Amino acid sequence: MSDAAHRQPPKGTRDFYPPEMAIRRHIERAWRGASIDHGFDEIDGPTFEHLSLYTVKSGEGIINELFSFRRAGGDDDYALRPEFTPTLARMVAARAASLPQPIKWFAIPTHFRAERPQRGRLREFIQWNVDLIGVEGSQAELDVLSTAIIAMERLGLSPADVRVRLSHRGVVAAALQALGAQQERLADAFALLDRREKMEPKEFDVRAEAIGLGSAATERLGLIARTKLPIDSDARSIGAALGCSAADAEPLVELCTRLIAADLGAWCDLDFGIVRGLAYYTGSVFELHEASGAERAIAGGGRYDKLIELFGGPSMPAVGFGMGDVVLGLLLHDRGKLPAADGDSLMPRPDVFLVSAGAPEAEAMVLQLAATLRRGGLHVRHSYKATRNVGKLLSEAGKCRARHAIILGAELEQGMVAWKDLAAGTQRLIPVADVLASVQAARGQARAEL
Amino acid sequence: MSDAAHRQPPKGTRDFYPPEMAIRRHIERAWRGASIDHGFDEIDGPTFEHLSLYTVKSGEGIINELFSFRRAGGDDDYALRPEFTPTLARMVAARAASLPQPIKWFAIPTHFRAERPQRGRLREFIQWNVDLIGVEGSQAELDVLSTAIIAMERLGLSPADVRVRLSHRGVVAAALQALGAQQERLADAFALLDRREKMEPKEFDVRAEAIGLGSAATERLGLIARTKLPIDSDARSIGAALGCSAADAEPLVELCTRLIAADLGAWCDLDFGIVRGLAYYTGSVFELHEASGAERAIAGGGRYDKLIELFGGPSMPAVGFGMGDVVLGLLLHDRGKLPAADGDSLMPRPDVFLVSAGAPEAEAMVLQLAATLRRGGLHVRHSYKATRNVGKLLSEAGKCRARHAIILGAELEQGMVAWKDLAAGTQRLIPVADVLASVQAARGQARAEL
């Protein structure tokens, strides 16, 4: 074990020491809180699934991006989950008949991709998934988008930091058909739009022709992909910009109207370059991006009304998104939304630090008092050093950011201890029996850190 | 995907639907809260590690119990983590020089074992790990044991439900040496004690002889393994019971004295049959068991002063334990410590359910009010049904266990809404502008559910 490489986590994975873990929990609390406040219930599934669960939707091509394995002596092929949607669809399909509807679920699982690690992309990451299943109208989109946006707000981000870019496959499909794209080639057209920045202009033209577009229409297609409009655009101006009818734009306008009514409009833009690579989206599609457009997407999602069926369930409308922790973490860091000491001040603060100041009976009393306070739900620390130097012990209390110190000294003979407010620097004697109630009252509120 | 087997999670893994997830979060909150209140900081590591991290401590024999794999085209062997200790030791060793000491860490990671699933044992499970590194004295044992016990209390368990069984390898080693066991065969002797119930008496005798024990000593060895004493036993009576000196028993007595001083004695017994299979324990060893002794151990741990060194770090004293969620979950269920509806009442309760009762302007107002309340940190739900029947909507509010309903009806013209307390059944009109403050005040405390 002298191999220095084995001091490190595997490539593309992370060790979370306490400051990094405090940041992770800070992000997870914002995700979980926004989800619960929007009426979503938390779920989780296995960390690995049958390999075939992933090939059914994405084909065999995905296998190279997966960590797959067998049990020694077993004959089932498994893969570490690269995303949550297949697990979600499997869980819905398995109990579709008995689950109350609509199904509003969120999850904060770990995911794994056997890719080359790079900025914003790791081999193991955490992804928040929010899904609303069983609602056809745009209230579903509103609720999942609101959940994402409120989480951003709780992390200290504003519309100047993050933009929600919104599009709608139905609207873009109408525009493509107006250009002459064949109905049965629309999926190819979306794939082409999605990959447009990864190919040479010539290749783009050749593929556009295969979809049934002439050179003028191909040029218009490029224009559509660059079309950005304000969130309060009406159906006529959307139709005019894309070259489809106002009626085609109505479903998107309905969603925009709701977003504005819910005071979320300031976060959102229409951006018809947003396609989302995956074939399974059927209506709205959206991404959250850093405002300047640098970095990868923070989140992506949309409506996928056919997916539950694909996994053997009934036909059910559905909307959802995924948001990873890696790009979001970079953004929070770059925007100065994390404490300077890399998470230190996000770590739980002790309510009280117990100081044993010399009296022999204080030793046993410290043990008993610590147990009493912890049974009362308080965060209690003490020193492991042999010293009884009160100054040194108070300095240790300060270092761990304790709010109060209780000093067990000579007054213990009269049943009294010194209670010191470490921020204010004030100190007074109180009866030992009152310590629990006093510290609880000083804290006031239940902690949100669990 | 019509294959019904693929509706199920892989063998030995679990789907967590909302009620099961609520139970998991309930357990995790007790674990996390007890850890934080005892001054432990949360950490985590990668879900998979280099395979060699696991073979260094346990030898190649462990490979069959691991899920191991390579990346397609890669040449590194990885394994899903079967336990947390190697990751912990690696993380300590990597930063031993810079980490403040003592190191007090906890983690709640998922673990994986490629075993045959059975009652209390799954292929994927969650295990709480608590470790205190850098403290030699029994204050370290006290703090980790207190953390485990306070978590049991917060889950509603009492000393009538769960017992802490405590032993000490140093004391048992002294007793074995007094019987004539050779110093260099003590590790074998502990392994023999640990597996004694899994072998025929004859095999036990043969192995005992190999360790250097005659037949009388072997019989005494069996007696030691059945020795149970009260937690307030003095050193002399422990020495007498085991056949070692009172001085040999002192380290254990010191720990017992602290446990009693901290009001934890009622949970604990001395049980010299507790060995813990793993070779790396160097002092105290303990297990938590269901009181009757049925089921597997709920938790196990002890002192492992040589382990950090084994993983390439400096020599550091250490104490820790692991507690899985599976046996604990069975125990909580069997003892009636979980809500009847399998977690339903552990799920977060909505603060307010918004009812849109017909006024056309209510539709947009519901969206805006929902956003305002959620921005204020409240858990807000509404119906997805088209109905405006207030009775039906209130019944839906009751079903999701909302505390209050806000009814937006005809009074909205005067800027008023009806605020209904769903438990008390009372209802009164309040200004729309007061809704946020009223519901926040009614809730009173920050939620502990995050």
C-alpha cells in the first residue's frame, strides 16, 4: 500500500472531506427543500441496475459509457446507473395501477459515467431528479421549473447568474415541417439541431438534405436554432420568428404565461437552439445555464410523454429534469456564493463547548452534562486535551465556532456553572440544572441541518 | 422490455418508494443528528475504489464478496465499496499531516456485497460509520458509543429493545495467555473464538490445541466466551471470572465507569463472547444487538490502533463502528417504532394547500401565492384536477395531510382569502397579503426534515 496512487480516489471520483461535504449538503438541502415545498416526495433506487434497462432506451451504443459488471459466478449483467430516468420509469411501470396520481417524485442519487473526466464532468456525480407524471397541461412544467428556480434562489443565485432557456419540440417541429421536413424524419432533424455545433457546415448541409430540406430551408433551420425571444413573446411573434403559425406556438405561450404569473418570468428566455439530445422528449424542453453561456448546462429537462410506456408501463404524460452537482458547484464557487473557507462556515456550529476547569468532580459532571444536553438535541463538544487551562480551552471552543461555553469550575460546589456567550463575550453563573433549558432557549429554533 | 424481471430491482437491492424513503430518511436523520451533536463531521468517498484497496487488508479471499469491474478499454480494477473503513483510512493517510486532530468523522454511504441475500443481509445497504482518530484513552470509546446509543434513543428504542455488548481484546488476550495460549497465536485464538458457533466441538478442540491450549484450557476458553457480567463489575470480579489479573481488566473498567457516569450504563453489558471477526481490532470491541439476541448484530466496532498505518498513514489510535440500515429497520418495524402505514406519517406534511374556488382571477393568484409562500420556505400543494368543488379540494388537502388550506373564492375581490385550520376545522378570512406571515407563524419552527 505504499503506492501513492492509492492514496487518491479513482480517477474522476471525489473524496468529500468535511468542508467539501458541507458544500454538498448545502446544495442537497436547497434541492431537497425546494422539492418538498413544491409537493414532491423523495424516492431512490438501486445504485446499479440490469444492464438491459439502459440498452432498451439508448441502444447498445451506450455500453461504452457505462461501468458494467457481473457478480463472480453470476450470469446477470449489471451497470452502475448513468442517469435516473430508467429507474424512475421502471418504478412507475411496476406500480402504475396502485400509485396515487399525479406522481410527484424527486431523488438525489449518485450517477456514474465511464467518460474521460474534464471540467464540469466527472465519472461519479450527484444528480437531482424532479419528475411530475400524470399531468398533461403546462401546470406540470410550471411546477418542475419553479422547483428548479426556487432551489437556485436558495443557493443565493439570481437571474443575473442563471438563465432558464426554454423551447418546445412541438413548436420547432411545426417550423421544420413548414420548411419541408418530412414528418417521419423529425427525430433526425432534432438530433441534427442538437449536434449542429459539433459538425462542419458541409456535414450539416448534407444531413439537412437527407431530412428533406433544400438549401434555403437549411439556412432557415440554422436561423431557427439561433432564435432567442423574450419570455413574454406572444404567439404571433413566435410564429413569425420561426415560420410556423401562431396556433402552433400556443402551448409554449401558455407555459410562458404561467411562468410570468408565478413571478418566475425574470429567470426565463425562449431559446429555440435548446433541443436536448435524447430522443424521448415530446414537448417542452429546457436547460438552465450560467448567464454568460459559459460552462455546460446546469440542468436539463422537458416533457417525455411516451417514456413510461417504453419501459412497459401505461401511457402517462410526464415532465422532469436532472441537475448535477458538478457544474452547479463550479458556478456557486465562481459567483462567490460559497463561504470563503471552502465550506467551513457551512459546517454545523456547536451549541455549547464544555470546559472542565479543574474541580475533580467536574470530570464526571462533564460526562453527565454532555449526555443530558445531547439527549436534549444540542450539539455539544469538549476538548480531548489533558489541559485544564480555561483560556486554552475557550480558544479551542472558539476555533470550532461554538456559540456558548459552559465552564465547570469551583462554583460547581454550589451547583453553579459559568455560561459564556462566545460571540458577545459575556459570562454569568447559572445553576447546573438550568443549563439544558438555557441553551435550548438561546438556540430558539430547530436546526435545519439534518 | 416486456420481461417482467426487469420491472424489479436487481436481486438484493431495493426500490425506495416514498414511504420506504421516508423511513430511510427518518433513520438517517437520527444517525446524522446524533453524530453532529457529538461533534462528528460528515464525510463521504467514492462509491467504488481501486480493488487493491480492499485486498491489502483482507487478502485476495475477499474478492468473491465484491462487485468488481473495469472500465471498457481501461486497465484499472475497481470494486464497489463493501465497507467504509478502507476509504476512511485512505483519506486520513492522504492528509494526516494537515488534518486537525482528533479527527471525528461520520459517513452514511451505500455499500455492496456480492453475497446471497437473506434476512438482514442485502447486496446493497446503507451503513452509518462513526470514527474518532487520534485519542488513546477511553473517552474516545465513550463518545462513539454515546453517539450510537443517543441515535437509538431518537429512534424510540430503549435498553429493553437494544443492548450494547462490550468486550476488550486486551483483557481476553490476558485471559488466553493465562490459559497458556502463545502470544504469537493470539490472532488465531480470536478468530477461533469468533467462529466458535460455526464449527463442530471437535474442530474447536483441534484448533485450540494448535494455539497451545490443553483440554482443560480449551474448556476454560469456551467458558470465557460465555461470560457475561454487569457493566458496573469491578476489575477484581472481571479478573476472577476470566482468569486474568485485576490489573489486566483496568482499561475495560475505566471505560465502563465513564459509560455509567454519562448515564449510558443502562444500555450496556460486558459480554466476552464478542470478538468481532476482523483482525484489525486492538482493544475494546462491541456490538449492538436486539435485546433477545435474535437477528444479526445491529452494529459493531471497537478500537483499531494499527489500521491507519496499514494503509500507509502514520501510527494513530482510532475507535469506530458501523451500523447498517437493514437489521435496524427490521428491529424498528418489529418493535412498532415505525408508523403503522409504513412510513406515511414520516413523510413531510404540507403547510398549506391552495384551493382555487371559482373566481377567474383566482387562477393567476394561486400561481403567484404559491410562489410567494414557497419563497418564504413553506411546503405548498394544490390540486391538478379541473374541479372547483371546494369540498372535493378540501378532501384532497386532508388526504395529503396538509395543516392548513387557503381558499381563494369570491372574497378575493376584497383582497381576502379564507384560512382553514384542517385539524381544528376552524376557518376565518384574512388579507391575501397576510397569508405568508400567518402560515409561517403557525408553523413556528424551522423544519428538521431537510
